[in-house]
Amino acid sequence: MRPLAVDLVLLRGQAPDLPLAVGRILAARVIERHGEQGIINLAGALLTAELPDEVQAGDRLRLVVRETTADRVVLQMMQSPPQPGMVPPPVEVPLPNGGRIALLGREQSARGEDGEAAKVVTLRYEGPGVGTVELRVALDAALVHVRAALAEGAPLTRAREGSSALRAALAAAAGRTAEVELVARPDPLDVYA
Amino acid sequence: MPENPDQGELLARLGLGADVPAPLRAAVVAALRWIEQIDREAAHSQAPPRDRV
């Protein structure tokens, strides 16, 4: 089924706190449709999107975040409301410190201005000290970029204090210029109506 | 940054096998080492003083 792409800047302007981690399920409603385009209500944000043929005005959609790039979010429509066990949970690997790591997604992002597509890995780390952290590691020919989302307060502050160490470690590991982005983790809501 | 065997196994269990480019695997390992370090420091700072090493 053809995915939907929505403008990230518009979406962030209307729903700045909407979590957009890969694999997240979002609820949306089709407000109107004109040809291949339509307007959807996504977490209160009214957005123009190119709609699959079978979608009509009034339909309620369940959308899975497949990819986020600098300027758009790609959403995949689920065939039907999710049943228990329908979406397999990510594999969690326990750690000796009592924490856990799970792989949330692997993807290839859209090509950038240089024509190079970045390879992206998204992980969730849960530790006794920092709680839940979402890590997105993206790599292209010239750059390695890590985005870490941590709880506001002590975890985020501590991470910011250590950001230069992460940048240096990434540059050494990947042999590329490293960028680090640290953000506050939004409330862990899985579905927005 | 070379992977040690434990890290290689961890990546494999996560589904990040040899099909993932080596620099990306190395970057993931670096990011995980970093967050584990941050986590250790945070857990240590939260522990009662008598439990701190």
C-alpha cells in the first residue's frame, strides 16, 4: 500500500509534541478528499497529504511512522485496526546493569541534497539511571548523526554534559564528521486520537 | 572503534548483523557505550551515599 508523506515543518508547527519515532502508531481522520490529495487531521494538525486510492473522506486511519527526514514524515497506513499481537514488539536484549535495549527500526532515509541516502538505526535504551532513551543513529558518506531523546531534567542535563565525548567517540568510530542532537523526550503516549 | 565479541553478539541479537555497514555498527556501539556510561553515572548519583563505591 502506498505510503503517505506529510510536511514535517507544518506538522511540527501544529503539533510540536507529537512523538514521531519510527514504528509509532498514530490515529488520523480524513477530513476531505480532492483527487489524489486530501486533508487529514493528525493529532489535531490539519495537513495536506497525498492519499491512497481507497481512502475516502470520513475514514479513520491508523498510521505507522516509517521514516522521518529533515522535511517530511512518511506514514504507512495499517490495513485494519491493530489486534493484540498483530504488530510484533521489538526484540529486547537485557543488559548486565538491569537495563534493556531494543531495536525499533532500520531504514534508509530519503536522499539529501548531495544525492546520498543515509542509513538509519533507531534504538530504545532503558536503564536504571536515565530511564528510557531513544537513540537514532544516521550515517551517510560524510556524516554520522545521533539524536538522543531523554527525559527532561537530570538525564537530559547529564547527557548534555557528556555530548562532546559522544561526538568525539562517534567521529572516531565512524570516520566521519559527527553531529549530536539531544532533545527532551515527549510523553510516552503510543496513540494519538 | 573495534567491536569486542560481546558487542558483536549484542548487535547480532538486536538484528544488526553483517549486512549493516561497519561504520554504522561502530557508531551504534559508540552511542550505546556512551549512554551506558551516562546511565551508570546517573544511577550512581541516585544511590544513597553508603551504597556509592
